[in-house]
Amino acid sequence: MARRVGKGRVAYLACSIDAALFSYAYPYQRRLLARVVEWAAGAAPPVRVSAPMCVQARHFTQGKGRLIVHLFNGVVTTAHHGHPAADVPLREETIAIHDVVVTFTQNLPRRCRLEPGARN
């Protein structure tokens, strides 16, 4: 169910799509949840990241307008072996990720710096 309330938008999903996505990760669940969130937001997000699905992306504002875009390479080469409750998030190797595109839809930054390495 979806509707507008005043200037806002609200969506109600009568099922636990978030839990289903976590447990089974069917593509249609991911697409449905993403479209519902985008619709309810009412506007494009200020940052869009196009990357392989193993890349987790988050953006936030720090201090007076410093925009941080955090990209995390979530590839786990241990195939999630080990007991989940005692699993330590160790990485023995890193697999390079290519073709990541970060698009700013609002307030284009005057400069960007890539970390680690402090490359502009």
C-alpha cells in the first residue's frame, strides 16, 4: 500500500520483505525494496553509486557540509566459514573492484579526495 500524506509519502509492505531479502536475497526483493524507498523519498538521492553488488555504499555529511561517500568491498573469500555468532571479520586478501561510478545529483562537490592515499 502506498499513498501521499501531506507533503510526504508512505509505503506499507504487508510482509517482511527486509527479512526475506536478508535470508534469501532474491533479485526481485532487492529491486522492490529499492524502488519503494526511492518513491517514498520523493527525490533522487544526492549520491548514486554504480558498482558490483559486493560494494556497499553509504554517504553522510560531516561537519559543515563535508560529504563523505564510504565504499566497502564486501567480498569475503572465506565463503563465510565459521560460526556466525563467533565470526571475526578478518580479511586475508582483497580482490580489486573495477568500474565504480559515483554520481552527485545535488550540490556538485568543488573537489574530491580518494582515500587511502589522499589522491585528488
